[in-house]
Amino acid sequence: MTTEPLNPSVLPLYQDRYAENTSGIIAAITACIAAAGGTVVSYPSNTAGIIQALIDLRTAISGAGPASDVSTLIPVTAGESLGVGDAVYMEIDGKVYKARNTGTREQANVLGLARDAAAPEATVVIVARGKIDGLVGLTVGGEYFLGMNGTYSVTPPLGGGSYLAMVGQAISATRLDVQPQNPVLLT
């Protein structure tokens, strides 16, 4: 996590001080996750990282573990045409686009899966954590990794220059437990 200087004009108010930037926001959220008894992981220092940390905080507060049927849903604007189950990432414009394991780290940072199809500029609900139905051809128990243009498969990518990013695990041939993990650049 990037450490940035604190704003010197902020006075301590009987609590920890956090930088007034993305890293500081994530640090504050992770402190809350730990206080609520949740599992703290590493989050990218960007908007998607904040969203992921907030989702994990919600899970920690609600007491819903990974095996729970509680899904975290996020309504957002589609930046391009999306199909049911497309893996998406959030761009700086606040819209979601199809994620891919090549390109930038941000493009491989899966926010979740589109619950419904959506046209560009339409609102789409993203399953950020939890179960999504209506998929086809999944291998029960298989771990799914990000591919190209919003796709995913049980075959992880190979070779330098691509990102390894787990999307989730199949519960049935039509249902996936969405559990996006941070992308790792393969060399």
C-alpha cells in the first residue's frame, strides 16, 4: 500500500490519523474491517480498491462469510455493451467495462460480474461478491480466472505480460460464487 504524508492541518481527534487520499481511505476502512472481525487483504490504491474494501467491510459487519448466500450488488453505469456474467472493471470515468487479463492492471482488476445485460450508458447491477445465476457450462468446483473481453475460464493465463486474476468458483453448471482477487502480473 502506498504511504503518503498526512495533511498537517488535521488535528488528532482521539483516533488514528489517515492520509487524506485513496491510500488513507483504504487504511481507515481496513482498520474498521479488522475491528469488525473481518479478514483484511491488500487493496489497490484506486477507486476499485476502495469499493472492494467497503464490500469486505460490509461483509465483516454483517457477519456473512464466504459460504453465505448474501450477495453484494452494485448499481453502476455500463461504459459498453455488457452480457449476463461479463467480468467488469471500473474505469476512472466511473463506468464499468469488460475486464481482460492483458492490458493494464486496472483492466484486470475485476469489480464483479454483470447480473443482467446492459447497453452503453444504461444502469447495470454488478455482483461484486456472492452468487450469480444464469451462467452456462461451468465446471462444478472449478476456480475461474479472468480471460479476454469479460470472459473467464478454469484455465489460468500463461506467459509474461498477462494478469492472473481469480474471478470465482463454480457452485453448479449455471451458478458462480463471485470472489474476485487482485490481479498478479505474470512474467
